[in-house]
Amino acid sequence: MGDRLDGTMKIIDRIAASRPSLSFEFFPPRDDVGFWDLFKTIQSLKSLDPTYVSVTYGAGGSTRRKTVDLVARIKADTNIEPVAHLTCVGATARDIADVADELWAANVRNILALRGDPPAGDSEFVQPAGGFAHAAELVYFLRQRHGFCVAGACHPEKHPDAPDSETDLRHLKAKVDAGCDYLVTQLFFDNTDFYRFREHAEALGITVPVIAGIMPILSVKQVKRFTQLCGARIPRDLLEKIESVEDDAEAVRQVGTVHALKQCEDLIANGVAGLHFYTLNRSTATRAVFQHIKAQVAGKRCRAEDHSPGA
């Protein structure tokens, strides 16, 4: 489904073929040694057969060149389909067109379109001269430029810049109407928030697949910083658990891994379209959760086939 003569496949087709989809996210290191170390890590994931891997753009588009290079290398040298992040920050429409053309030439057909966070030192996003103010504009531009499969981001607990959830959902609907094929959520730790968001989105007419963003906790300090930036909430019982073992890195990792695993099992049981793992370029905990979930999904499919008519 969705295969092309050039060996590409659109992620929306992969999601339809492998629900729930299972994917990883990485960010490109700034130096060449880190770049090749990360590429080797991604190569090692081939045996897990993820639906796709995505590569971030860096704050303020700071790793733009590395992102393009990495997704092009993944596309050329692995059997994993890559998704390139692309933001509006610090770029004109011409700049974005050049990046899009380069990705298309490298047979990369999948993009996650984002407004993007302000560059370091800036408190608010400022529309670049000759650029875009919102992700919806970027989505529309990319769909007109080439036949990309374009994903958008969404926030189960609302975007930090949105005044309220209703406004945030209206903006999300505009982004989907502009051409988003599917959505990937910001990280969250309470599935109730996801289910509430999904219900409200569907009521507003947002019917594209919504992929749940999962981040196994590796560090108390780190997760507190991330949640403060993205507006996510750490449930009180989970916060108490990780704070009680804060000085024991392995214990924190174990608590975070168990919580992520329980999240994933519950999401799958409730029909999630896919799971997207924020790895922070450290794959040990994520790999453990991924392997368990992969086995669970495979077992579920086998049981369904065994009970299908004519089996």
C-alpha cells in the first residue's frame, strides 16, 4: 500500500497498514562524531522494524543542515522510512522551498510541519520577514509545493501559547484543513488527557489519525524542564515516585519505563492509531518498551487472525 517506484512510502499509508504504528524520534547532534554515532544507533533499529523514525529541526532551525543530511542518509542507507521536521522559525518561504526541494530530491516524502519554538534568548515566536506565522500556512505551502505526506503536532493539554483548549483546537482544525495527513501529540503522562483531547478533536471534525507521543522518564530534572517548556503535566503519583528515587538514576529509569509501558498498553487497548517514542537519542529504555509493545501487538494480531472467519 502506497509503495512507489522510487522505493518511498507515505507514512499515512504505513499507519493504515500497521495500526498501531510504532515510531521513534531523534535530534541531530551538532558535531560529526555524534552524527555518525546516532546514525549507527538508527541503523541498529532496523531489526525492530519501526513504522518510521523522525528527525527534529533543532531550536530555531539551528540544526537544519544536519536534519536534511541525516534524513537523506537514513533514506539512502537503511530500510527505515524517515520523517523530516521542518519549522517556520527564521526562514523565508524561499528558504523553506529550498529545503523541501532538497528533501524531495533525496526521495524523502514525509515531513512534520511545525511553527517551531523561538530561538534561544527569545521569549516569543516572531514571524520571519517573507516567512510564515503559523504551522497551517507551512502545511498548505508544502502540500502545494510537492506531494509530501505532511504531519502536524498537537497538544493533549493545549499548546502553551494558546489561551484555552477551545482556541487551540480551532487552530488545530485549521492546520488539518490545510492538509495534515495525521497528527503527533506532544508528550503526556496521563492517558486521560489524551482520551479527552481525542474526543474533543473528533467532535470538531478532526478525523485524521492521532499518534500518541510517549517519553520514558530518564531524569527527574530533565523531565521537569521538558514539561515546563511544553506545558505537559506530571501526575502527582508519578512525580512522587520519581522524586523518591531521584538520586538513583537506574531507579528513575525503571520507574519511567514501567509507567511508559503501562501507558502504551492502555493506549493500545483503547484503539490508539500509533505510538511515537521521544528517545532523547538514548534508546535503551525506549527500546525496552518498544520491544515489549511490538511483541504484544504481534500476539494480538495473531489471535485476531486465529479467530477470523475461515481461519
